[in-house]
Amino acid sequence: MLQVTRHRYIVTDGRILGGEPIIEGTRTPVRAIVEMWRQGMLPEEISQQLPHLTLAQVFDALSFYSDHQEEINEYIERNRIPDELIDSSAALL
């Protein structure tokens, strides 16, 4: 069931990613935008890398994160690939 939030572009839907906050009309989770931002990408760069999102949607995701940091950080941690599963030779590519 689709649930709206106080943020214009952010919704949750139990049928998509287990109810994780996403950008409405997409399957893009807020955590994906936050992770790109944490890696040093500017919001404008994020919307270029994810061209299906508008700059307003990216900013709204970051605003949602500001209001729900603990929740989004939990989603990030749950979806993190353990270091021992990452092939170190892939980092050289």
C-alpha cells in the first residue's frame, strides 16, 4: 500500500523494496541518493547520473534523510556489501 510522507516526492510502498522510502513513481530508494551524496557527489551530479530523477527529487531525498537519518542509515547498513565479499581486484578497474 502506497503511503505518502510529508516530503513531496518521497513515498513508501510495502510492495517495493519492503516499504523502504523511495522516490515516487520509481524504485529508487532514498538511501541510494544519500550514498552518492556521501561519496561527494553534488545534487546536480546525482540527477545527471540518475536522469530519471529531477533535481527537486534529489533535494527532497536529501531533505528526507535529514529528517530521518537513523532510519535511512539502517537501510544503508542492511544493504551494505561486506568487505570480505568485495573483490579487491575490481577496485583497480
